[in-house]
Amino acid sequence: MPTEHVTIEEIESQPAALEAVLESLGAVESELAETLSADSTFCLVGCGTSYYLAQSGSAVLNEVASSVAIPGSEALISPDQLPDEVDVVVPVSRSGESTETVRATEALTERYPDATVCGVTCTEGSAIENLADVPIVSPEGSEESVVMTKSFSSMLVAFEYVARVIETGGESTVADDFRSLPADSEQVVSSAGDVARELGEGGFEKSFFLGSGEHVGLASEAMLKLEEMTLSWTKAYHALEFRHGPQSIADENTLVTVFLPDRRLELYADLLDDIADLGATSLVVGTSESLEEVTADHVVEIPDREFGSLPLYAPPFQLLGYYKAVANDLNPDEPQNLTQVVTL
């Protein structure tokens, strides 16, 4: 296995990054419980990977409160799309310095002067941390590589943690609910490697990523990882939207990855049957219980967790992008035309 790329090292170090951010979350748990409630309305803002992270995070928060996710630029250009009232502004940025996210945070705090700012970042002392009333820092989430991998996973778990804090009302120690997550992450990173390498080296020309609800942001982030690392044709859609146009270009050179939820699995079983009829190759990521309800060419099993499962869906597509990039003689550490931080 190639060892000269820091990207693979960072993907494989996700368990440690998750353990570190969970410790950070435990340190501010009481403050979160005092500040947030089921009556809170959240506005999550980010750019690129951080926006897709915000999409999944917002879906999680909508289970216990009210939330919207918006790209940083849209908060500046199209503020009419924002809610009338926001109680919690949540900027998300690995570096904490992305210009559009910083400017959007400043604009949102001006628009909602009574809102609490809960910044999520991987960089201590950054602009986002300094703007936050309650900062959440992933201390081992920073990366050398341009592409976001462990930073994505370690910041994503913050939203599941916050949702659990709101759900319990601060009456129990949420940290206990997440204690086994790093070990589960280690298991997925290990088990997903062989499948990801086989598919990445297999030479598929097109790829789709399909998800629903909390998995929509994951699907979009998977698409972005393939774009960045492999420079290949890839799309993301809400799962059942695949039939409404996208399937027209699916063929034997297409990989379709489906993120399984814990609900309405009969709809996914039918969808995967249709994908097979098109001649495309399918990869399904889900728990053992959900995988029993569908038929696919390849599967990655995710440990069944009550809380904190979303970061476990990331390693399979991150590894897929990595192995496909290496197979295509591309450097996954330095994607074409990209830098770590977009500053304007």
C-alpha cells in the first residue's frame, strides 16, 4: 500500500481525531446544555466540505430542534432565504479562516444580534473560534492534505453530540453515549479498505452517491471527494431522485454508492434492483440489519449505534477516492487548482 501520501494517513487516523474531539465536547457539555434547547433555531453555515457537513448536521438537529444549513456565500448574497429568527449561528470551517464563512458569520450576528455563536473548527485561535461564544474545536482534525477527511468526520460528530445534549436536556452525561465511537471508527476504516481498493482500482468511469435525510450531505461530500482526488465524473442526489433523470447515463462503467438509512428499506431494495438492471455496479453502506433488506454487488457494514453513527459512513468513500486517485497516477494530497483555505 502506498505510504508516501499523507491523505491515507489522515483517513486512517480518524479514530484518534474522533476521540480528541469527543473530549473537547465533553469539556463544553454543560455550557451547551445551558445555552441550547429544543426551542432553539439553528443556522449552520460553511463552504465546500464544511457546507455538506452542515447539511447532514442540520438534518440531525432537525430531529430535536429547528435548523437550516446554507453556504457562506448564500448568507451574504441571498439573505432573504434565511429564517426570520435564529437563536444559534453555527459557522463550520476546518481552518476557521475561510473568508466567506467568516464574513457570513459576521453578517449573521449582525442580522441576529441576540443569537449565540457556536463555532465548529479544527484550529485554535482562528477567526471562527474568536467569533464564537461557545467554540467547539477538533484538536486533531487539522490536516496537511488539501482534501478534508478526518476533519470532516471529527466535526460532523459534534452535531450528533449537540443533538443528544438537547435531547437529554443536560440531565445525563452524553459523553458515555459516544465513548465507543473511536473503536467503531477503527473497525470501519479497517474493513472498508479492501472494498475501496478493489473498486478504486477497477476503473469505473462515472459514479453516483445517493442518500436521504442525514445522508444527503454525506452523498454530496462523497461526490466532492471523488471530484477533488480523482478528477472524475461524479454526481450526488437524494436517493430516489436517481430515477428522475440521472439513471439515463448509468451503464456498466458506473459505480452507484447508496447510503442506507434505518427506515423505508423496501424503497431502497427496489432502487438497487433497478440499478442492477442498468448494468451499473452498486456499493451499499449501512448497518447489518439494513444490509439484510437489500441486494448489492459490494457492501460496507457500519456498526449499529444509537448515537454518533454518521462519521462511520465517511471512510468508505474517502478510501475509494484515495485508491482511485493512486490508480490514476494522481496525487491525492494536492488536487488540481485547489488550496487548503479559500481566502478572498
